Amino acid sequence: MTQFATDSILPPPPDLEVLHDREYRVQAYRKADDLILIRGAVRDQKPPGLYLGDDDQPLTIHHMQIDLEISFPMMEILAAEVRFVSFPNDICPDIVEHYDNLVGLSIARGFTHKVRELFGGPKACTHTTALLQAMAPVAIQCVWSMRASQARRAGAAALAAGEAPPSPVPATAEQRKAMWQMNINSCHVWAQDSEYVTELEQGAPMPAPVFIRGRMAELGIDPSEWSTRMWA
């Protein structure tokens, strides 16, 4: 089973000289039932020979990594580690300890604003701060993933013990609302006065996302099962 697709999501245009490549990579891991690890990296590269004519290898000019340990379901940063792997100036890594100020911040509410306040511009490293802002949405998406992981592992444990998988306990209306409310004002779909949010506030079930409907069709699963699978 393929864990993730590895094909290029950014095919180059034909017949143009490439000047620069910036790559973000963010992954999330379950460390415990109440702990998530978000690991991110940013890397800037120049193509071979652009800066040094005799060099036949790509040149990495920035490479920073961040680990964030986040409590679940509170979504508070418990630990932060920043690593500078490749950088232009000798004093670039001197700012690493400043990122200890991430500890205690909520990654669910007002995080982007707080990051700009604490680490914007000359207060920190531009590239590391940009990476932080790319990592936050991944953490939010893990709220759904952690719930799905817990249900899957509970079923697997029961089968391993020779028992029937436990019947799913439906989420309460309050739990469902808490899960989607952290998306409020994150984009135009989730604007607090949007039609989509208004319908949810009025108790309408959350519709299956487009990507889920497509995959369910491929697997021959009735789309009407989405609500049961989602909130169980």
C-alpha cells in the first residue's frame, strides 16, 4: 500500500531556464492518544552551475527544520525544536532559542497573528517563520486524523483479541461543533457569515468533501455512509 503519492505536484514549464526551487514538507505523527508531532522543513535550492560555473550539483542555500509537539485535543504547543541545516550567514542559527517562545501557544486560535508578532521580520528568521505558518494548517487537519486513528486502532485491538470491534460512539452535537469551529474564518468557505457555516450552525450535517465523494465512488461505497463514518 502506498503511503503517500510522490509524483511532482509542480511540473516545470517547457523551454524555460529554472532559477530557484523552494520546497516545503510537513508531516504529522501520532505520539500518543493526547500528543501529536508536527515535523516540517523548508529548503531553497539553486540549479547546478548558476552560482558556481564548475558545480554540477544543486546548491542548497536554506534548509530549516522544525519539530512541534502539540497536545490533543487542546492543540497547545508543548515543545518546539528548530534546526538550521543550511544557511547563508554564520550568525543565522543564533536565533534558534528565540523559537522557544512557541511553547504555550495555541495552534488553533490566533496562531498566525501571534507568529507574526513574535517572529515577524527582523525578530527571527524569515524562512523558519514562513515554515511555521505552513505547519499550522497541518496541525488543525490532524484533529480529524486523530479521531480516525483512535477508531481504527480500537477496532484493530479488538480483532487481535478475538473480539468484535466496539460499536462506534457517535460524537455529540457539541463535539461535532467544536471540531469544525476551529476552521472559522480560515478561508472564504469557512467565513463566519458564509452560507456553509450558517447551515452548520443551524444543525445541518457536514457534507462529504469533494475528494471523499470521489474516492467513495471509486471504492463502490454509498456516499450516504459518509456522515456515519465521519462522526462515529
